[in-house]
Amino acid sequence: MSAVNNTFEHVKAVILSAHKDTTSRDKVNFYNSWAENYDQDVAVLDYRAPSLAANSISSHFSGDRDAAVVLDVACGTGLVAKQMKSHGFTHFVGIDGSEAMLRLARESRVYQDLKKAMLGEEQLPVQWDLFDVVVMVGALSIGQVPAGVVRQLCKSAKPGGCICMTTRSNHENQEYKAILERELKQMEEEGLWSCVEVTEVADWERAVSKEEEGYISGAVYLYKKL
Ligand SMILES: C[S@@+](CC[C@H](N)C(=O)[O-])C[C@H]1O[C@@H](n2cnc3c(N)ncnc32)[C@H](O)[C@@H]1O
């Protein structure tokens, strides 16, 4: 196990080392090496995306939470499912490309099923039209998962189900965010889903790049499958 060193400067250096990586596989390898310290490091960053996504889902979900099946895509160590559990959801399936992150998710005992998949390279390994809630937090951004994967998120939800996604709004991620939003809108025009709410959040997480200071902003998108 790695030594605990979770000062902000240390966490910043860890994250900036990953920004040099270019391919999705490099990124997943980075998460394999970061997994053990991930939860404590993102706490230092004041990473609020899991709770913000869970709040958005919770305030619009009108079904039976105990019976609902939630698909957590890019689940990491399980922070999103833990937040959703506190809102009364109990049944979770998780998917991630990093074996080390999946191991920690497994140890959390929050998920009934966990699967490994490289998003963008292979299809989501799930049945389409099945899930009451599909959530993807912290992985739709430059250098991680291609924006086009949101089509598979929509396919995996059941009609009437909700799909929640997040992205960062900082300088480095602007182009990715614009591509993502074009895809979300295009899918709405195709009649695949309707937008329930978009929440822009100013204090998303602490900034780590040289160009930014304080907090960067981010966005939570909530859609309903038609
Ligand atoms: C910032 S973490 C977010 C984890 C969790 N959703 C959370 O909010 O704490 C990003 C996760 O996406 C996964 N990931 C990144 N790119 C991926 C890809 N192309 N395929 C599968 N998983 C990927 C990483 O392994 C990591 O667990």
C-alpha cells in the first residue's frame, strides 16, 4: 500500500502527471496506479461531482428507489453509488476500465455486479433498455471517454429512465464540453431523450492547472429517455 501523502500540492502533482497522458489506455493505467489513494486525494480536491449528480437524480426520480436498478458507468471506487445509497437507491451495477478501481469498488460491497470495459473501444457490456438510472460522473472529459459514448448510456436506460452525466467547464475541457453538448442536443433532436435539467456549478472542485486558481466550474446534465 502506498504511503499517505495527501497535501494539496502532492495531489496536484499526481493529477498533473496524468494530464501528460494521451490515450484512454494511458489514462486507465494512471487510474490503476492512483486507485489506492483516489478517495483520500479527491477529498483534498473537494471533488463534489458524485454528490451533485446524486442530488440531481434524487430530486427528479419519482419511481421506487428500492426496486430501481442503477448503472454506474466509470464507477471508479464507488463514490457515486455510495452517494446514491444515501438517497435510498440500493441496486447498483458498475463498469470501469481500471481493474484496481474495480477492486476497490468490489471491496465497498455496494455493487451487485461489476464489469470491466474500455469505453470508447468496446460497447457497454449490458443489456439495452434495462436500467432505471444510468449515471456517469468524472469520466466525460478530455483524454478520458469519448463524448459519443453517451449514446450507449441512453440505450442502456429503460424508456422513462433517467441518465445523469457530468463534465468539467474549465479551460482545458472547453472543446470537449462543446462536442459533448452538441451530441446531447443532437440526440434530443433525434427524439432519443429530453433534457430535464442542466446545472452549471461554480465551485466544482479545486483547480490544479497553472492557468487556473481557486475552484474550476463544472456541469451536471440530467436527461429522460423517451
Ligand atoms: C475521475 S474517475 C471517476 C470515478 C467515479 N465515477 C467518481 O466520480 O469518483 C474516472 C474513472 O473513469 C475510468 N475511465 C477513464 N477512462 C475510461 C475508459 N476509456 N474506459 C473505462 N473507464 C475509464 C477510470 O478508470 C476512473 O475510474
